Amino acid sequence: MQKRPNPRGNPNQDKFAHIRINEQITNVASIRLVSDEGSDIVTLEEALRRAKEANLDLVEVSGDQDVHVCKLIDFGKYKFELLKKTKEAKKKQHVVTVKEIKIRPRIDNHDFEIKKRHALEFLQKGDKVKVTLRFRGREMVHSEIGMNIVNRFVEDLKEHASPEKMPVHDGKTIVVVMNPLSEKPKG
């Protein structure tokens, strides 16, 4: 049974589409050739001849200069090294996400402790926590109660997080974003 071609193509192939190698380098009279021995300015034909003699590829490193810069390297090995570097860079990066905790002005102490515990778990993983307190109906009359609850939340987590700015009363909500104190995520 014959394999169907992937309609999206090879995802790694697109990364190297802009790199010109060997005969793809055109409309250039002279280039700066960089090799293990050093660098010098030669004609394109001379550079291609040297690449064939050394059984390497002529790869254009920088084409936006007055004199194009090309290197004598094994292109397959070069692609492999680039892919390896990008994978290593992806492994080392940590994406900071914002987790939201929603609370109400008439929250029970037990529920408050559970929400606080969840926020603590998020902070220990290195995520930011957005605490949102929403008022409904006549609860707006006593907005100071809501502000006290949010301030208590911030105060209870001050050992593990710091607020980006003080809680803000915005319409029917009070919002505060907490940043973890430790930069290194656990887990």
C-alpha cells in the first residue's frame, strides 16, 4: 500500500527554506568565503569549486551585505545542529500562565481556605494568580466587605506572592494579580 503525502509537508523543512545553498546562490559576482582556514573574498565559481573539492556545501550565511557571506559546511549536519539548539531552547523556557481564582463577598471561611490553598499550589508551580471577587445585586452597597476579603487573601499569601498592584475596584468586581516570589518553579 502506497503512503499518501502529508498535506502539511515536513514541518522542519520550512525552517530552512530561506537558506540558499550551492547552485541556489545566484546574481552574486564575489562572496566572502568563511572556512576552517579563515575567510577571503572569492568569486562564486571558485567558492563552488572549493566546496566540491572539500565534499561540503556552500551555504549563504548572510545575504543582506554588500559582499554576501558564505560558509563551507556539511548542510545536513548544520540543519541537525540548528534543530537541536531550538529543541534545547524550548526545553529551558517556562511559560508563565495566569490562573484565576473567583471568590464572592459572602464566602465561607472553609471555602476561603480551599481557594487560598489552590492559589498557593498555582504559585508554587510558578504561575501567576488572578483573584477576582464579583458582586451581585445589592452586595455592591457593602463593597468594603469585598475589599476586606481580597486584602485578607493578599495578606495570607504574602509569604509566597506579591501583588502586581493593589486590588482595584472595577465596576462589579475587585481584581488583584499575584506574582510568585520565587522565580524557580517547583515541579
